[in-house]
Amino acid sequence: MFLRDTRIVHRLFLLNICLQVFDGVATYQAVGSPAGEGNPLVAAVMAELGIGYALLLFKVKACGCLVMLRHMAGRALVGLAFTLLAATYGALSFLPWMSRILAML
């Protein structure tokens, strides 16, 4: 299956890292706006640690999990997992943030 190709898995890994960075930067910029943070767990940690430290904590954890998954490249379902993660972040983070950003133009 083509999702076992390590080059494709690596590209999916990089896409997921980029989506994590985008989500962190967009959230950091928008936390003060009415949109705020939609994840109640992240919002609670933001109240305790502050916006920057909370986002750093969650994004480093997410990227660390992506790195561990990347080390399993070539195994069954790793490529599928990266694809599903990218689709989820694309649909639930990237598209909503981009629609808000484009609406401001």
C-alpha cells in the first residue's frame, strides 16, 4: 500500500507538524478575541499557566507524539494515522481559522 512508503509518511509527518504550528500560532493570536479557545481542557490550563505556556505544553506534546509515530514508519496503519490526523486538523482547525482570517480581509 502506498501509505507504507516512508517518503509519503515523512511528508504526512511534516504536514502534521505544520498544522500543529499553524494551530498554535492561530490560537495564540485569537485567544483574546471572541473566538477564544474552543477546547475546554486547553482553556483551563491557559487559565492556570498562561496562554503561551499552555499552548507550548500542548503543542510540544502533540509534536512529540507525531515524532514517536514517525519512528514507526513502514508499519501498518502509520500512514493512515497521519492521514487521519491531518484530515482532522485540517477540518477542525485549519479551515475554521482560515475562514476567520479571510473574513477579516
